[in-house]
Amino acid sequence: MNTPIEKTKIVEVSAAVLQRADGTFLLAQRPPDKIWAGYWEFPGGKIEPGETPYAALVRELREELGITVTTAYPWLTRVYTYPHATVRLHFFRVTAWSGELHPHEGQQFSWQSPTPTLPRGEREMVSPLLPANAPILRALSLPTLYAISNVAELGEDEFIRRLEAALHNGLRLVQLREKDYSRAALRALALKMLPLIRSHDARLLINADIELAKEIGADGVQLTGVQLAELIVRPDVEWCAASCHSAEELRRAEALGCDFALLSPVLATRSHPGAPHLGWEKFAASAAGCSIPVYALGGLTQADMSTAWQHGAHGVGLLRQAW
């Protein structure tokens, strides 16, 4: 029987999101001789005393699946309390490995698609899924590039032309952020963008204006730092993101129930060349242990994507460089 003391003791676990080039990821079914038998989960296992989460990941995937990890990035950390125990899951995105998958414990495997165009609850997915893993599916539906509008410099006609080209080339997440626009002008621009966004199964978030996002049927809102500090309840939108500049603000975004966050500035930016910036090491320290995806923003290009992954980012946010 579990006592309250036993339940509060956290079991450290490493979990792997094995992803193929097409974005599909692996789920494994727990074998009959284990607790929660028949449930589907991301492969992994307990971290042994003195072992790092990464070392445990490598060991567990070798023991369970017969593969050797060659490329893995730290990603999300989630704490979940089951009736029998509380677990802290250290998720890694594993993008390269050697060897052929083999069910050493007799478990079943299934490659799944994040199917980002389907609303919550409508994905075709193996079931039942371990409850601690369910939020990870939502995070996996987010692309690794988050583009921020730059109409002020490009002009509307040129921006729309470049938006259409970017969507055609795979862009799937856009934030409309034009601080010098009136609300009426912003609304008109958003309504011009939405048909393009929808035709490519992409998502549009509106910066700051929660009511405008709801009014025009945008996919969500990007909260400012001020809003993040002041709001008590998460806005009632499909996707809610937050602009953060510190680990403390990331914790606040998690507590509010945001789906993801932007953390900036990572490097010096063209608009604020002499302003303080985080640097990659401080970015990694701030994002470490975060339970929601974090995009790196500030002074970056698409060539920085791999570096961002290595430091715990889900992806990068781009303004000028996106277009």
C-alpha cells in the first residue's frame, strides 16, 4: 500500500520521443507483466542513482529497443502523480540512432503522426495512452519555426506575398505583431492573412489582443510580459503563448497554463544591438526543466535551429529572418 510519504517521493524517469524525418514518433505498449499493462507510452525508464537523464535514456533504449542513440536533444520535463507514485519525466527528442528496433520486453510498437491540423481530442491515436504522456502529443503538433510578422518594414503587399511563399515552403505557425497598427488596421490585416493561413493548415496567433483573436477566429494569442504578470486565468483560446525573458517568467507561463513560450533575447538583435541578452548558456539554464515548449528568439536565423535544440529549445522564433 502506498503511504503519503511514498507518493511524495519523486521517481526520476527518462523518456524518448523517437522521431523519424517525416515527423512521426514511436509509442510502445507496456507488456502484460508491468503496471498499467496495455497502455501506450513513450519508451524509457527509471534513472538509476548517480545516473544523468541522458545516460539513462541511452541505457534504457539499448535495453528496451536494442538501438544506440546518436542524436538526442533535451526537451520537456513533466511531473505527474499516479495513484502508486509521482514521476518526473525528462523527455528527449531522439532524431538519430543506429540498430533496428527490437521489442526486447515483448512490447508492441506503433509509429504515430502528430496530425497538427486536427483539434484536441480528434487525433487518430493508439489507446489507451498513459495519462502523463497525453500533453506531449499537443506539444509535438507545434512546428519548430515560429514566424513573427514584419509588415512595418516590408509593407502589406510585399509581406502578404512573402507570407504566401513561406506557407508554401512549410511555415505553419505565425504571430501577427504590428505595434504601430491601429486595432482596425490590425483586424483588417489579420482577415487578409487568415484565408492564406487556413489554406495551408497553419495557425495564426495575435499578439496581446485576446478579444481580437476571438473575434476574427484566430488560433490563439501571444501574451506580453505585462499580461503574463497580470492575468490570473488563462485566456479561453485554443493556443495561448507567452513572451518571457527569464526563468521566473517561464514558471509563470507554466502556472497560467500556457501552451508554449518565447524566451528572448538570446543574442544581440539588430533593433537593440547594445542591449543585454541571455546567450545560449543562460537560455539553456532558464529553459531547463520547463514543462512547455520554449522557442528561442532574438538575433537568430534558421541556421541556429540545431544549436537551439541542443540547448533545450523546441525551435526558434524569427522576425526579419522568417521572411
